[in-house]
Amino acid sequence: MDRPTPTAEILDYIFPIIKESKIKVIIASGSHRKPNECELKVIFGNYYEFFKDKIIFHDAKDERSLKYLGKTKRGTEIFMNKIIFDFDKILVIGSIEPHYFAGFTGGRKAFLPGVSGYKTIEMNHKLALEDGALPLKLRGNPVHEDMEDAINFIDRKNVISFQVIYVPEKGIVDTSCGDIIDSFYTLIPVAEKIFSYKLKEKADILITKATPPLSRTLYQSHKAIENCVQGLKKGGIIILIAECEEGIGGKVFFEHIRSKTPDEVLEEVKSNFKLGFQKSGRFARVLKEYEVFVVSEIEGSLFGKSGIRVYKNVKDAVDDALKIKGSNSKIVYVPHGTEVVIL
């Protein structure tokens, strides 16, 4: 429920076409939990009653539901939910926006991680620690290229992909329908224009704000840092404004932040990678190259040995940043850091 695919709105257009077909709906949640009934009602809107008995929840850890298909060029073992091979046609609904290590959401992500096994997702997400795994980047991005390679294990002729670009304040601003790969790439130039901003000069101090629902935890609002850090000079200070009313979030992420230095996190991530380590590993790299201030209600002691400074208000954070970087520092403010990528 953290990504704004307007499924109910899309169904307004396609429901008359598909309602007479033999339909099952698979929730392509990857390794995430299945949505609850309240969330399903938001997803399906007025169509929930029609679809509620037709819903299948993908469980990445249910090995009995998976089929082994082979290995990608990077060696990722591809296990996918067998049910996708039981139907003549697969209709994929997705939205395209920046993703902090896969380049963009949408398209191929419906299959990997969407309906893939836990081991497959883990092997793919380990690539997030390699160079090139950046928001907006596709060519040379090992995560994206591995996901795209996984599509070769299904018959693309049987897949119809309906992709949209959705902006919360404006609604659906563009659409593309057709081949799972082509419909994705058709929208990328539009998404790049909408979701990115190139600075003339990198900042000494960059202030960014995480917006709901991603502002609930540091685990989620960390996306604002990933999206904006490319606009910061090396050794610069990034100030994240995030309520984090639910705390740090993410069990592994929390333990890494609380009990380890960035160097210790990176050592564990490299020697014993587990799914979820990509988040704390990438954050540890940021902490080694930049100073991170967080304006939040989170208790400062929870940040342990991470080196993160915690403030209760923005003024104090900015005052301290200026003392460190100097009064003539270039400051950039990004009010929607979880929605736009700064270059």
C-alpha cells in the first residue's frame, strides 16, 4: 500500500472488457505481506465485491506454489508462482515511478519480485549493493537487467501489460498498454521528466522531506535520502524531515541502525547477505560518505552507533549544519523527497 497504483481507476476502463472472462486476480506482493481487507477495498474500490472471491495471494515462501524456470545471466535462480502458467492470458496492471535501486517500478517488477520465490527475490536484491543500482537508471543497472532477464522465462505473447504514470496531485497523467517490456519503456521518458530535477550545482546541505505514507518509519522514509543524495556534494549534510510515528521500522534495519557502525553493517551485509540487508547496506554507504541529520520524534538513543544526529525541529538541524559547512553553504530544499529524484 506504499505505492500509488490506481487499480480501481484503471478498472473503470477495463472492467467492461474483462468482466465476462474467467478471471483470477493474483496479488503480486513479492516478499511483502498480503494486504488486509481494508487495503483490498482501497485497491479494488467499487469492484471489490466482484473480485473478492477471485483473489489469490502470492506467498514467496510457499515452495509448493513455485515452479523452477532456470537461471538468469547473472545466476539468479528463477522460481515463479505456477498459477501464472494456468491461464491463456495474463493482464498486468502497474505504475511507473522511481525506485531507489531498480531504477523504476512497474513493468517487469510484476514478475520479479511480484510473483517470484523468496530465494529468487533475495538473489536479485543482493545486486542492489552493486554500482549502477540507482534511481532512474536502467542501462547498466544490475537489478533492473536481472529482472528484465527473468521475463525471458515466460511467454510474452500471453502477457498484456497496462502501465500508468500516476501523480497524487494530478491523477493518471499517461498510460501505455501492450507488451510487458515495450509498454514499460514507452513511459520512461515521461516518468524521467515528471519525477526528476537536475541541479545546476550540487548542494553542501540538502534538506528533504518524506511524505505520507512513506514518512511513517525511517525504513520507508529512507527513500527520500536515496532519491536526493546524488544532488549532494561528497561530505555534505543531508537533513531528512520525517515524522516516523511508527519508529525506525524493519526488524533487520532497526538492529543494524541501533547496534552497528556503518562499517560493521557493510561487513555483515557482504559476508552474510539476507533479503532486507540491501536497505541497511545502502544506508550504511550513505552514512560513510555524508552526514545524516534526521528531524523526527524518534528517540535519539535508538540510533546507537550509526552516527545519525536527531533533532526535534528543522531550525536546530539547519543551524548545526551551517556551523559545520559554513554560512555561505549552498542549501537545497526538496519538499517531496520520496516522490522526486535529484540529480
